[in-house]
Amino acid sequence: MTSPNPSRDGRRRGKGPRIPEPPTSWRDRFLALQYVPLLLKMVYRTHPTYTITILAFRLVQALVPVSLLWVGKLIIEAVEVYYRAGQQVDWPYLWTLVAIELAIAVVGDALSRGSNLVEGLLSELFNNDVSIRIMEHAAKLDVAQFEDPDTYDQLERARQQTHSGIGFLHQILGLLQSVITLLSLVTALVIYVPWLIVLLVVTVLPAFFGETHFATLGYLLRHRWTQSRRMLDYLRYVAATDTSAKEVKLFGLSKYLVRRYRESAEQFLLEHKKLAVKRATVGLLLATIGSLGLYGGYAVIIYYTIIGHQTPAGVFTIGVLTFLMGSFRQSRGLIQQVLLSLSQIYSQSLYIRDLFLFFDIEPRVFSKPDAIAVPKVLSRGFVFEGVSFKYPGADAYAVRNLDFELRPNESVALVGENGAGKTTIVKLLTRLYDPDEGRVLLDGVDLRDYDLDELRANVGVIFQDFIRYSFLLKENIGIGQVDQMTDIDRIKTAAERSLADTVASSLQDGFEQQLGRRFAGGVDLSGGEWQKVALARAYMRDAQVLVLDEPTASLDARSEYEAFQRFAEFTKGKMAVLISHRFSTVRMADRILVLKDGGIIEQGTHEELLKQRGLYAELFNLQAVGYK
């Protein structure tokens, strides 16, 4: 299997926004740090009290190491007086120091546990907030953007950051804590042997730059593999889900899916392994430099202690030796930790950049600031004027130069072979897309001038690829009008109109029945039953326009007849658009539009079109032959 395609040089297929390329130069890499304050602000807004509490705990924790070392130094010096000078041990003083050290250790442990507790609570809140924000922003994006793989990649990278925010805060606070501890320890070292600090920094810096470089390479690897990793997730989903289980078994797909997954996963693992081995090898060499600096410092401190080196702070004693070696060892570790934290923060900022770049994606279909309301009663209906549209990434137009009207109180059927442009017209009518050329008018006003939410609230649509939600039956119907989801009477009325009431009566828990096999107690429905449920969603809305895209494809003949009898009753006084391949269905429409290659080639009533002996008559006769 070939490796994933590298990101294109800033060009994007279709109409989605340009997503910036991943940073490669050192300047571009460090520019990613500009997103750090934005994330910290998000964390703070999630719960200010928790955030401030964690910060306070961390600040106090930062002083624990140097306090323990200093009290330890005093204890050793108190004991050393007895051995060197033979003086009487000051037991009250000695035990007081021991008690102080114990108290510091207990307080430090309590602060650590308290900080972990609050961070855990804040983590859950932040994960929820970011997940909700991603869902809300995704809902604002256009259908066209969801059909663009680059936008999907960006969405996937953003989703991966829902659990990283608190980890990032943990890194920031850990860095702050380490810096404060380091400063307290360095102060002691400066008093005794100031030049050792320079030695520590010089020997640790190479490891820092090495980690930063490899962190970028790791990010670029994952960035390059985003789409392929999405394919791996998809393969896992197809291989083990209720919606595909039947075909996987009947077609014997399991081995194919496993093989395809293994090949791609192994190639990613191979690239990851090469980078990991190189990172470990270089890291070991750079860490060795740091170790040489550490033990060089040890040698200096030991030498000064043996010769009784005099400093402005006093002569080197065993207590000073213990304190300085502990300070030097911890300082070296802290410098490494600080630089490593900076490297990790930098690395994480690259991923956080993806989160905010996703939030920066703006929809192309939106309501203008001065958008107007849809008339309460439509008087002129829809008018398509020279409308042309092509899907993102497509070379050919889906519809071309469309000119027609959809009048109030009229039912219109759209007929044509697959790919003729029927569903595209519905998507333009509901403004899931905007035309590339021409315009769509509603009561003489361009659709782009209406409030988008109001426009869609006035249209009830059921597409042929409707979703089978793993919700309760009443929820599956109620989502057609979310703000009326608790109105059980309205739900039951919609069910009666679509024949979904017969589905409810056949279920053990009726409208309270869990649908789908995904959750405990759930039952699956037949294709026809699901279609009745989907139809009920359209009837939930008191919309002025009702659009049904292949609404009875899975219904038997009797159910189809009954469904359309009720459909005819329900759409009286409304504008109705019907898409169907069944001529027994479309013949009931007031007017039929026949499409071919994205254009309207015939229109009229059923009888008028048969007399024209054109495409409609040809398709009708072909279907009629099948029933003879």
C-alpha cells in the first residue's frame, strides 16, 4: 500500500477554505506558540475557581524540594557538630527539624493529591466544553465542506485535541512549578558555586533542541497520515458494526478488511519506528552530554568539600556538600525537565494549532447580518433563474441553466434517471448549497437574503439516505421538529400520517422502544418500517414546503398507496416536492419536471407527458412492462 499523499502546496479541491500547510521552518514552528494563550484562556473560562486553585497548589508545591533540602542540611549539620566537635546534641532542636521536614513532606503530598483531584475534575469539564464547541462549530459548516477530505482531516485533528487541553495545562503548570523550584535551588548554587549553573545549562541545551526538532518531525508524520488513519478508523468501523455485519459475513469481507488494515497500519508503524529509533539514538547521545556535565559538577563539589573551600557563604561542610549535591542533581533534572516541558509545550502547540484552525473555518452558506424573515404565507413560491451548480471537486455541472417555478399550493414531482440532478435541486432549494451561477428566489427574494434557520424551518425534508438513529422511537420521529420533541401528541399524529403508528403498535414498548442494536434493549426495523419513521419526521414540521426524496422506496405496494393518500391530504394548501422512480407515485403530482444531464427537458401532467412521447413516456413504458 502506498504512503498517504503529502499535503498539496496550499491548493484545495472544491470550495472549502484554504487550510494552512503544517509548519516546517523553525520560524513557522515557533509561531504555533501563539495558540498557547488562547487554549489557557479556554481552560480558565471552563472553571475559573478550579484553575486558580490548581495554580495556587502548584506554586506552593514548587517550594517543597528546596525546603526539604535546606532542612536536611540543617539536620546533618546538627549531627555533624556532635561527631566533629564532640558537643552535646541539641535534641529539642534536632527533633524540631525532623518534625518540620515531616510536616513539609506531608503538606507536599497533600498539595500534590489535591492538585491531581482538581485537575481531574477540570479535565472532564474541559473535555466536555471542547467537544460541545467542536460539535457546534461543525454544525455551522456547509455540506460542501463536509464533502471535502481536507476539512474532514482538519476536523479529525481537532477532535483529537478534546483530551489534550488539560494535559497541556498540566504541562504549563508543571513548567511553572519547575521554574520556581529551579530558581530556589539555583539561588543556593549561585551563593556557593555560581559558574556551575552555566555548566548545567550548556550541557542540557543540545537535548532541548534535539527534542524540539523530533517533536516537529513526529507532528508532521501524524499530519501527513491523517487521512490514512481516518481510513484505518473506518476499516475498524466497517469490520465490527451492526450496519455492515450482514454484508461482511455474506461477502466474506473480514479477511480483506483485516488485510487492508494490517498493510496500512504496518506501513505507518514502519515510518513511526524509523523516527522513534532515530529520536532515541540522538536523544541518548545528547543526554550523555548532560550526564557528563552533572558528574563534572559533582567532582567540583566533592573537591571543594575535601579542601575546605571558603566562600562568602561560609566553608564547605558535609551539610553543605549534601545540600549542594542534592541541589545540583535536582537543578540538572529540573533544567532538563523545564527544557523538555518547553519542547512538549511547543510540540503540543502544533496540535492545538489544528484545533483553532478548525474553529477558524468559516461556512460559505450563512445568514447575512440583515437577513429577513420568511413570509408567514408564501404567495409566489420558488423561482430558479439560470441556476447552475457543480459539486466540490467535480468537473461536470450537476445542474445547468435551470429555469422553472415551484408555485404555492402545488405538488411537483422531479423525475429522471440517476444523476439527472433531482436531489441537487432539493439541496439548492433548501440552501444546503448556493448556486455557482444564477439565483433561487422565494417570493421574489433571493434565498441568500433570508435568515437561514427560518428558511429551513419552513421546509420539511426527508432524503432517501435518511439516518437510522439509535434513539427511542419517539425521539426518531421528534427530531423532525426538535423544539417539539416532548409533544407526544404531535409525535403520534405525525406517526399516523406516515403509517409509523403501525410500527409503534408492533413494538413491545411502543413509542418508548429503543431502536437499533447498538444499545441494550434495542430492536432493529425493516427497511420499510424505518422509512415510515423517517416520513413521520417530515410530518412533524408545520412547514410551508414539504420535500420527499424517494419517500416510499422501501414500502410495499399497499403501504405506499396508503402513505400517498395521507400525503395528498396533508399537503393540501402546501407546496410539495416529490422525487421518486415509481411512476405510480409521481403521477399524483400536479406537475412533473423531467430532468436529464442536469437540465429540464420536459414538464407537464402525467397525461400531458405521455402524449409528448418523450423521455417520461419512455421511462413510464419501461417500468410498466415490468408489471405485465
